[in-house]
Amino acid sequence: MKITCLSLVILLGCSLFNPVNVMASHHEPQNQQESKAKMLDDEGIVVNTMDAAGYTYMELENSGHKFWIAAPTTKVNIGDHIRYSGSMVMSNFTSKTLNRTFSTIVFVTSTQVKK
């Protein structure tokens, strides 16, 4: 278990220094109408949220697809438009604190509420 947690920390740390992720996360739509028409892959609308052990778990929806992300504790509300960066996907992740297994979850290093 300690090796798994250490691996997670290392992978999240490495993703911070990936210039491709940094460049992709700073792409801005040309206008507000385009923004509402199609979201980027690294964003979504919050449909569910819960906090546990230093993380905020958020269920996001993007173009009809729902998925979970886990970020450092963040204040978000249902309906917020979230953009995230520094992602690492994990399958069959079990949160002992939440007593729940996520079939797929994306661990992210930062989130931003879009206005």
C-alpha cells in the first residue's frame, strides 16, 4: 500500500512538469458562444461533489459523458464549470475514507472554476 501511495505521489508530481499538459490546459476558446457549445477534454460541469482526507471528489459531465476527478481540497458547487490540469487516470480505485470504489477516476493537481 505504501508503494502504491508513493507511486501516486511521484506520478502526480511528474505530471506537473509535463509541458504538453501545461500548454493544453491554457487553451482558451475564441468566444463565449464557442465555450458553451463544446468544452475541452480537461473540463466539465460539477454534478456531484464530496470531500474526504484532503481531496475533493467531483463527478463532472462533459458532452453527456460523466466521470470522476479527485483534486486537492477545493470549494466547488453543483453546476460549477471546472477546468483541471495535471491528470492521472486510475482504474478500480478504492477510497477507504469514502468506502467506495471508483471504476475510473482522474487524479488532478489543480482545478479552476470558470466564470
